[in-house]
Amino acid sequence: MPDFQSFSLTINLVIFAVAAAAVWFAGTKIAGYADELAERTGLGEALMGLLLLAGVTSLPEVATSFAAAQAGDAPLAVNNLLGSIVLQVAILAFADAVYGKHALTSVVPDPVVMLQGALNICLLSFVALAVLAGDTALFGASAWTWGLFAGAMYSLKKLTEAKGRQPWIVNEKTERPETKSKKPYADDSMTRLIVKTGAAALIILTAGAIVSQSGGAIAEQSGLGSSFMGVAFVAIATSLPEASTVFAAARRGLYTMAISDILGTNILNVALVFGVDMIAGGDPVLSVVGDFAAVAALLGVATTGFFLMGLAERRDAAILRMGIDSILVVITYMGGLVLLYSMRGTP
């Protein structure tokens, strides 16, 4: 990677835009590949969104946060992860407005996504608790981040076990089946499909790393502070793969996959806090990021909670093509950015 700090702000903006376009293109393609793989493997949309899309689209967060941790910027590393979580839930709300004929959460019949939402809320609540209560070093990381990593791994285990179980069943009278578009990759062999998926993942990793590094340089050159830039600008940069896959999935009518992608990515983002702690060294990262990170985590709890309520209620009421839950998410996200901007100098 070149030293983006040595480039001017204008050059970094151009590099950022080109790399972002590459990430968007690859993310759009991989959503189609995931749809075909979900059908051929029998995993279903929810698990494919969790296991493939969430894993691949988390790569830029890995690159950005680990690089920031290596450079000793723990606030940027942690706040990038937490900011991405809040933004990615908001992305679902925007997809609801653009592609949804009904409220997004009224057409998702898979109970796995509700379990994902509940696990997200638990993990993010523990992040906020760790920041506010303080942390102590333990085996190269800290007590709280070891616990968060274990909790995230347990969550993924429970989600993979949930395939095929029906703890609750959608009322057939109110169910609105997801309407899927024609599958463009049905004629591809399994080998060709896997190669295409790997190529798209490689583009996301490479271009995503460039987006994150140039975005970090832009954050520094703009002078707005690493905490706010981690939650806002850099989080937007590293969330581009999720945005592209969610919009592509929603356009195809794969609403379960779209929501599972976001909620699965957010579980992985919490697990990555442990990696940041291991790499950063020094004091435990959750003990140095301050109240700013706790507020960001609680915003993630609130926005995820709105969608969880929508999934449980399954109402089709919509305003401006958006479900009520999506509107509440957007309002909370926008208000949260204003609050976080006012706190950008808070220790």
C-alpha cells in the first residue's frame, strides 16, 4: 500500500472514489452469486447472507480497523466498527425506501433473522457496558473483549444450528412471499460460480483496503477528529460492500438475505473488537475509547431494536415507501450523527 498521507486531499478523494466504485461493482455481483449458491447448497438465504455475504463484506472493516490499531489509533479502529454497525442498519432502511413494495420487515418469514437481531442487541449492550465500566488486560487482550469474542462465536454457532428449525411460524393469511427475479447464473457450473465468488471477494478485499486507507488519510487531512470520522466518513467507506450487496439483494427480492447480511456482519464487527485489542497493545481498547464509543454502541442497539420490533410485528404500514421501523431507524441514525458530532472532542 502506498503512503496515502503523502498525497493531497484531492488525490485521495479521487482514489477513494475509484476504489469505492470497484467495491460497489463487486458487491453487486456477489449478491447474485450468493443467491445461486444458497439454492444449490440448500443453506437458504438467511445462512448464506450470514456465512458468505457477511464474511466477505466485513473485509474492509478488518483492513481499516486492524491497520488503525497497528498505527496506535484505537479510537478510529473501534469507532469504525461501531459506526459501521449503525450505518449498516440504516442502509436496510434506505433499501426499504428504494426497492420495497411493502415494509421490508413485513415480507421476511425466516425466524433466523429475529435471532440475529436479538444477538446483535445483546453483544452491543455488552460493548457499551465494557466502555462505561472499564476493562482490564487479560492474555494479550482484555477481559471484556475476550468475552465479546466468545459471545460472537457462540452467536454464529447458534445461528448455524437454527437452520430448518421453526420456533415460530408465519401466519399464512398475512404472509407476503418474497418475489425473486430471474436467476442470471443458473447456467454456470458450481466451479465457475465459486471462482466468480472468489474473484468478487478479492476485489472487495483489495479495493476495500484502498478505500479504507485513503479514507483514513482523508479523515486525518479533514481535521474532524478520528472518533467522529470513524463513525461517519470511514464507516461509510468500509460499509460500501454491505450497501452494494443489500441493494442488489433487495432489487432481486432477496429481503431475508439482505437483512441477514447486515445483522451477520454486525456480529462479526463486534468480534473484530477483540482483534483490534490484540493488535493495538497497551491499555485495553475499550478502556480508552471513552463515552463516544458507548453512545455509538447504544445507537446500534436502538436501530437494531426497531427492526427487531418490525420483524416481530410484521405490519405493512408504510410512509414514503418506508416501513415505520425504517423511518425510526433513519431518524435515530441522523440524530445520532448530530449527537456524535457534538461529542467528537469527548474523551
